[in-house]
Amino acid sequence: MRAHLVTGAEREAAVRHWLLAALPDGERTAAAADWATRGVTVLPCGLLFSAARLPADIVASAAGSADWATIDRYLAASFDGPVFCTGDRGLYVALVPPSAVRTWTVPGVALLGRGSAVTVPAPGLTRDRAAGPYWAVPMESPGVLCLPEDVANVAHRGLRRGPSCG
């Protein structure tokens, strides 16, 4: 039996295809074009994923640092799923299963579900290649999302510590 190695480009294409599946067929080409030209596109929440919007000050407090590289490493160690930074809006967005909206009770952290949409950076867009929105924790495989409990733990840690970083 031969092992098949999946390249980074193949993985990125699979993630791109999976994310675009959140849209109706007729809207996917335009969304892919947005990623190619603007680096972001708007995707609906509630079908494939929900989006937990963590204010950057809460995340910085949880990480114990305001340095973006340190925060990104902290998030990668805290989550087994994808997180992106909105850039100038000062939010980190963790993609979680759609079912998380039924039990979400974290103060200060909005959870966007069905009927909401989120602006998502192109797969593969990382901080070292972008000044705006970027993947702090890239999506490694289609359908792999953050556990809501992990997102809640990071939020609670940041809220307990308060705005001590700067």
C-alpha cells in the first residue's frame, strides 16, 4: 500500500471548497473571486459553522501579551480549529460547530449562527502575508472546527485577567 501525501496547496484547495459550500451554488464563483481580488469574502453562518467573535483585548489578556505573534501562538496551542483575525476591527473569530449557538452563554463574546454572516479571509492568508484580515490559526482540514468549550475557556481566562496587556 502506498501512502498518499497531501500537499499544502491541495489542503488549502479542500478548505476553500468546503468554506464555499456554505453558499448556494450560484454564489460560490463570486465569493471565490472576492478572495482572489480582495482577500476576503462574506460567508453565511449556521450551516457549516458558527462564528465566535472574541474581542482582541480579551484574547490579548488571555494570552498575556498584546504581541500578535504571541497571541497567534497562544491561539494555536489553545484551539484545534481555525481562528482568524479581522485586522483593524480588533476581533478574533473562532469557527465552531453550528450547534454551539444552542448553549452559548459567554459574556462579551457574540456567537453568530443562522441568519448571520462573517467576512472570512482567503484560506492561506496569514499575518506574514497580510496587513488586514488573516488566519491566526489556519484551517488545516475541511470541517475541523474549534471546540466551543475551548473558545469559552479562552474568553473566560481573558475576562478574569482583565485588560492587563498593552
